Amino acid sequence: MTDLVALYFVASPLQYLAAKRIAEAHEAGARNVLVWYKPGVTPIVRAADWDASAYMPWPRWEPLPGRFGRLRRQRANLREVAALVGPCTRLHIHSAVFDTEAINYFLRALPRACGAQTMHARILPDGIISIRRYPLSPLKAAAQYLRKLRRLVAPELDYWCFSGDRIGSDAPFCDRIYVLPGLPHEYPAAKVVTLPPLVDLAADERTPVPPRALVIGQPLAGAGLMSAADSEATGRRIRAWLAEKGITEIYYKGHPKDSARELNHPDYRALELDQPLESHLADTPYRCIVGTRSSALLFAAQLGRPDTQVAAFGLDQVKFKNPTEQQQMLALFDHLGVARL
């Protein structure tokens, strides 16, 4: 029987890099098991870096065929993850959020399935989402108890109800919250652990950066964040600004949800990566990295060389959910030195 197993549920390249850093810096003596549940993570997974790893279908979006497909998928996921983890004495479960039923049921079911005597849940950083709290409303907190009804047909699916922040930072099962260096947060200080940089900076700062820029795309009009006219105007401003800077080599990193490629320009070169963007930014120096409100700009400011200019265009046209979200994001950009143009 293994003494300690650290299990990581990840859904994005950023969460993957954070999990890898935690495994190296904080769970070095554990059996480290990776489970990813978004297909987009598959290309960046290196199985050799983990003691065990596998893709887990999300029950809501990939139910098993037939009646009660979601329920049967949840039970199948539990069996398969338990087999990956194996018998153990202690279990640390990492996830960016614990209120979703696809992850929450593991909190009680997995220790029983693996014979673990102790279990602690630990929260992975999730970029801009992690800078503020998202309290559960009384209605949503009460609705959690409906998820316990699955015990009537599947006794192992015992939802762990909690209150406070929806990711689980206030819950009794959570003993640690990982945060990224340089980013503010609102979590209880006693639980917070700051991670080392997610990637090792490889660029030689003595080597001049060629006139190269990266435009970070994202859905703007398509996501209701801007009008179509403002999105087009922002794209033109970016192109004109780069021309004024004398940038002759411009790459465009599209967003998976931006089929319209709103900030793209005919003379940009498409950037296709087989690694997380954060790793690419650490390995490849740019003179300028620009976008609108993408969280990638924050990591560009953290990972880029001191002579790399990171700028956000069109923030004054962006539609925020509320004034608090706007103030927090603008303050964060200012804190990390992202120019607002």
C-alpha cells in the first residue's frame, strides 16, 4: 500500500502547469496522479511526468449511453480514478473548484474506495478567477443538498455540502490554497501557499529581442464583452500601434472559443502550439505582447523579459459584469505593469 497519493483534477493548461509545480515542490514524496477532464488538455500531457494519468469524461457532457447515463458515468469515473490511485494511507485531492458534482463526490467516495485514513482537499490556482471570492448564495448552498439524493441509488455518491466560497476555500475539507506569485487574492492567509514560477525562464536577457510581437486573441463581440464595431476598432488600433513600434514579425494566438478570430489581421502569422502558452512565453522572447482582457497578458507580464512590453487595448470599451469586477481587473493589470492603451 502506498503511503501518500496526490491526485490532481485539471481542466486547463494553467492548472496543468500548477499541478506539475505542486508535484515537484510540495508533493515530491507522493505518488502523483493526474486526471484531466477537458479534451483540450490532452495534447500537453506528458505521461512520463506522472506516476499515473488518464482522461476523465465529464458526466454532464459525456454521459454513458442509455438511461441514467450521467449517474453511471459518475460511478464509472469513480472506479477508474480509484484504480489509478490505488490503495493508500493518505490522500490529497487537488482541484480548482469543489462545488461541481463531477469532482465533489470524490471527496468522500475516493478515500473509502482506496482505504485512505486521511484526506485533504487542496485548491489549484485558476488565473484571473482566483483573484476574488465567489460566495455561494443561500439558495445555491441549499441546492447542494439535492445532490445527496443520488445516495438513494448509488450509496457511494455522498455529496459533501459546504458554505462560503463556491470553490471550497472555506470548507472544512480544504487545508491548502495554492496561489500564483504576484497575483492578489482574498483567501484566508492561514491556508495560502504561494507557488514558485510555473515555468523556468530560459530566455537569455542579454540577447536582443527581434522585432517580434504576439497578439493574444479572445472572443469579444462573440462573448458579449464588446460591440462588433468596438472589437474591429480595437483590432485596428493594435495593428497601427505595432506598426508604429516597427514590429515586422507578428504572431496571432487564437482562442479555442473565438472562431471569428476577432483581433486577427491578414499579415499576422498563426501561432500553433503543442505546449501551454505560458511555457511558450518563457521560452520565446517577444518585444511586445498585446491583447484586450485575456488572462494570458497577466502571465506574459510575469514570465516575459523586462524589456517586453505587455499592453491591453480597448479595456474602456469592455462590458464588465459589475463595477467591482472592473476595478479588480484594472488594478491587477496595473499591479503587474500591463499598459492600458
